[in-house]
Amino acid sequence: MDSMLRSRTATRLPLDRPARSLTRRGRALSVALALGALLASGATLTLAAPAVAAAGDVKCPSTDCALIAPAAGSPVAIAPDNAGAVYLAYSGGDLLKLALATGALTTVTTGLGNLRGVAVADGNAYITAFDGTLQQVTLATGSRRTLAAGLPSLFGVARVGTTTYVTDGNGEIVAVPDGGTPRVVATGLGFSYGLAFDKAGLAYTADMMTGRILQTNVSTGTTRVLASRPDVAMSR
């Protein structure tokens, strides 16, 4: 897979880390998030016919989904490592690893803050928090370091080369180069929980308030609307 597509994010959910009893909405949404992350990563999912049963009323279209549904709970964000695992971030500050082959769920680290987004690249997780902090977690050891702090609330995150890009609560994309100073590279994007890049280096966000899907050139800051669905925009 192209290096520009190595990190993916997913949408925020209201619940925290896995519990034995999950709400119907929480179970269904966590399955949708996990499948979305897998598909975005380029993973091949084998569809089952008929659908594979999972937890409660969730009907899964694949064996991967059936493993994720009962295990994942309701993370705020999910990112695949393209090596057989997905990493789950929870609003209570936990980062967990889910092995797709077995469904085993293990803790990478805890106490990361009020998390909102996660991306995985080169053996590290890049994690955004509501308090405006961007952290890097080494997946093998769970050790962490702060890449940026004091920013507006952060949500989506993607890693491209030696730069981490994040979306914030002000409708901006912020670039955080390794060892450098964070800088705003695009504005006026609305409210997006997710951020992804294509192989040409163009960024993609979804404005939940207006139903727009946007493409942004982070080198120039120019943005264009690729699609608009105001009928599905979030209520203010």
C-alpha cells in the first residue's frame, strides 16, 4: 500500500472501552467503524453468505466483522496497521490492540487523556485529544511523547512522511512536522472527525455540520467540495 495511505481514522462514538454489556447502537456503530477502517486500509474482506452472526442484533458481512463486533466496544477512533491488527482509541484514554485473526484484545497503554483520533504508521500510533494535545505512542512498548500541546481541540489525524496532520475544532488542518512548530495549512473546513490523504498528497475531510466532503491541497490551502449532502448534516 502506498505510504501516503498508511493512516486512517474513524468517527467519534459516545461510549468508552469494552464492556460486557453494550447498547444496541454502540455495538452496531463499533462494527461500522471497524469495517470502515479496514476497507479504507485496502484490506480484502471475504463476504459470507448468509451474513455472519455477531453480538446481539448485529449482522456481520464478514468473519473480520464477527470478531470485532463483540470485542471492540465503542472506541472513539480505529486505525489499522495493515499487518493483521487494528488499534482502538477510547475517550477514557486507553489505546488497545485488536488482533483480527483471533479477536484477542490487549492494552497498549492507558492514561492518554480524552482521546478523539488515532492513526498508525511505522510502528507508532499518533493520537489526538480534546485538550489540544497530539501524542506519539510506540506500539511495541507503550511509551509516549507529546508532539504538540495547547492547540484547539483535535479530532482527525493522519501521518504523511515525517509530518502529522490533524483537524481541529476551528475547522482547520494543522501540520505538525517532526521536531517543528505546528502550523495551520487550511481553514474553513467545518467540523470533521476524520482525515485521510491520497497518494498525491491531497487531504480529505467530511464536514459533519453541512454534509460536505472536501478535498484540500495542504501545500496551498485551497479546498474544493467533492460532494454535498445537506440532508444528512448533523443537527446543530
